[in-house]
Amino acid sequence: MYTYFFTYQDALPENCGFPILGKIHFIWLICIAIGIFLLCKVYLRLTKTRQLQILNTTVLLALCCTFMQDAILTVTGHMNARMLPFHLCDLAGFFYLFLQMQALRTGRWTSFSEIALCLFMPGAVLGILFPVWSVYPTFHYMTIHGFVYHALIILYPWLLFVSGNIRPKTRHIWQPVLLLCCIVPPVYLFNKKFDSNYMFINEAPTNTPLEFLANQMGNPGYLLGYAIFIFLLMLTLYQFFNKLTRLFQNFAQ
């Protein structure tokens, strides 16, 4: 059971990973969904001070996951330019820290918090639906880290939304778009220089919708489809959360 717990993917035997949408994968998805639902219910019953403590804890746990993974990779001699926290979901933890520090200083969450709900959260959902860490065995620190970390990245914006601290407005969609325009070009160049694939913008990972786009549009042609998909996803989420907000308001009346 513990034989391959810290083994890097290059040293693993063939076909020892867990199947995407297999039994183990479904168990993780169901547990994460139930856990987030229950935590949101508990969160709404807490005082504002306790809610803030829960948010702080969620962000700190996410960052601890990132630093722990990097520490393990360093100790086992596998830390390199391709294992840095430059994926979109990795950056989410640091962005959430920025939001928390800003909220602690000003006492409120600004419209920039919508980026957490309409960009980082759906990115994390796609991450657990099509996990690139499925090459690892079921009982492996990378598998556990992948699901737990992404669950925290999903949980944080949901806590802000259900408590009314985030109320997305479609006119603010320029914010996540601008953020992507700022971070994608340097990440692309970094990938080219160090043969990495952060944010999956240099190569489509297998067993994901991006692989389908790459097969249809080629590489780098699939990046156009990638960009359109992300924009339409964010636009849909903004409209969805707008309607959900109005539903909550009508229910409250």
C-alpha cells in the first residue's frame, strides 16, 4: 500500500494510476461535493468573526498544501522548473491570500473577488474532473494533494458567495480576462524556455477536453478554441450566478 507513496511518476510501473471517472475518482468527487455542501451550511450559521476565521484557515490550508508538495519534491530530488506552482489552480492559493489580506485591511471584499468564483473555481472543478495526477496510484501523496488542494480552491469562493460577500456582475468580466492576458504570455514563454506545460497552453494533456481540441485544431491552433472555451465558460458562470443571486433575494423576501 505504501510502496509507491512518494515515488515520482517517471519511476512508477506502467498503468498503476487510477482511471479517470472510475470508482475511486467518483468517490473523491462525491466526497468533495458533499463536504463543500455541508461546510457551506455550517458556515452560514457562524458569526462574522468565525466566518472570517474559516476563510483564513481555508486559504492557509491551500497554501500549506502547495508548500508541502514542493517540500516533498525537493526532499525526494524531483523539484525542477516543471514542478513550480505556475498552473492556474496553483496561482489561486496566492490570489486568495491577496483577497483575504485586502478584506482584513478594508473590511470588505471588492469586485476582484469575483475572479475567484468565475475563473479559479471552475478551473479547479475541471481539474478534479480531468485530473492530470491520475498517472499516480490511488494511495499516493500527489493523488491526495491534488484532490484536497482543488477542493479547497473550490470551497473558498463558494463560502464567499453563499454568505453574500461575492455577487458577480457580468460587466466585471473584464477583470478575469485582463488577469489571463497578463499571466498567460509570460507563462507561455516560460514553458517554451524550460520545456514545461503550465496552464496547459503549450501542450494539451491527455484525457481532457483540450486533447479533443488539439486533435481537431492542431497545436498551437487549439489555443484559440481554449481561449474561446474559457471566455464562454466565464460568461456563462457570470450569468448563472446573477440569476442565482436574484433567486436567493426573491426567496429571502
